[in-house]
Amino acid sequence: MAGISVVMVIGVATLTLLHGCDDATAVSVQDDVKTLKDKVSALEFQVRQLLGGNLLQARRSCSDWFRDGFVTSGNYLIDPDGLRGVSDFLVWCDMALVPPIAVIHHNKENKTLVTGFEGNGAYSHDVSYASSSQRIRALMARSGPCHQQLKYQCYGSVIRPSVNGSGTLSYWIANGQKVTSYWPGGNALLGGCACYQTKSCAGGKKCNCDMNDAVWREDSGPVTDKDVLPITGFRIGDTGDASEKVYITLGPLMCEN
């Protein structure tokens, strides 16, 4: 229960320091508190490694760690399917939410500019995760809802040049297979992008970016179907001209765990 006592002390100290402070001082104190909490999280993990025994044993989920008194967000050893399944592995658990959120990071979370690639799927944007696909699937199987958020911004670059989606120039990869019928945020049955579900896409298209005009547009949204998570890549085209650009930002996989 040491994690609880440390967090309580930090909370009381924060309230004391902020009482009567001006805005600049308050911001500085809050930054210091965040740094301190991060250090506490790292120390808790080191203590678990040093002490061994029950504290070192993996739990089935972030929620199990939380119930055992570890209330600080950080990396925790998770074994979602027991001894006969995948080996245990570290998962970032966001303990600030109820239930806690398991976060699986990848190598392409920064906003990425794509330009200079004209052909169908000419640019490859491959995504590698901190955990293997087998471990991720085991974690999702023991989790509640999961999602992954995509932000796709375009300028003069079309996703699909025709209404029926034939000749799709940009698409995404799930479980090693290309998905051209819909875009993250859209619906697999309806097709298109998020805006198509509400019939609010620019120009009556299935995606805002299908306008293919000299205006910055966006097609963004979450993927929530566990059968196609996590997203493992994108193939992007129609950015060959100097004025054609795409920005792509893919968030981590997040599951209620």
C-alpha cells in the first residue's frame, strides 16, 4: 500500500503549496508535482523488481494491479492469459481512469508529413508496436472496449477518386490485409469515413479528403473493432505534386483493462 501513501502525501503537499499562489507559481508547482509522480511510478517498479515474490508476479490486468494498491500510472507486468498462454510483458497502465486503461505504444505516434508519392499506395507507413501481435491479441481478449485514434489531414490529396471506392489511392493495413472499403472513423458496412455516417462529408462525398481540392481537410476518428486492431500500417498516394500533402497521426492502442 506504499503507493497510496505516497500519492496522498503528494496530493496534500500540492494543495498546501497552491494555496494563495499566483498563476505562474501554480503552474510551476503542478509541473513539479507531475515530475515527482513520474519518479514515484519508476521507483515503484524498481521496488517490485528488487523485492520479488508476490510483488514481482504478473497480474492479469491493470485493474488487478490497481486492486492490489498500485494506483500510480506506469509500466506494470501483465500476463493476460495465464501460464499456458503468452509470456508476461510490460504494459503502461493509466490508473487515473476507472477502469484503468492499458496503453500499447508504437513507433509512429508523431505527426508525419507525406508528400512526393503519387501512385496508388506509393508511400508505406508501417507501424511497429512495443509488444508482439500475440501478446496484444491476448491483452485485447481480456480487455473491455479497445480503440485506436487516427487523424488524417489532406491538401489536394484524394483517398478514393470514385464514389464506389475503385482505384483507392490511400488505404490502411489491418492484420496484414489492406482495408479499402472504409477509413478509420468510418463504418465497415456503410463504407467511407466518419463524416459519411452523418452524411456531412464535404461535397456529398464519402470522405472529406475526396474533394481533392486546395483546402486543408480532415478525415479522423477511432477504430473500435478488435478484429482489425491494432492498425499496422498505411499506404498513401496522390501526394506527387508539390502542392499535394498529407499529415497522418496515429495514436496508441488503448483498452479498458
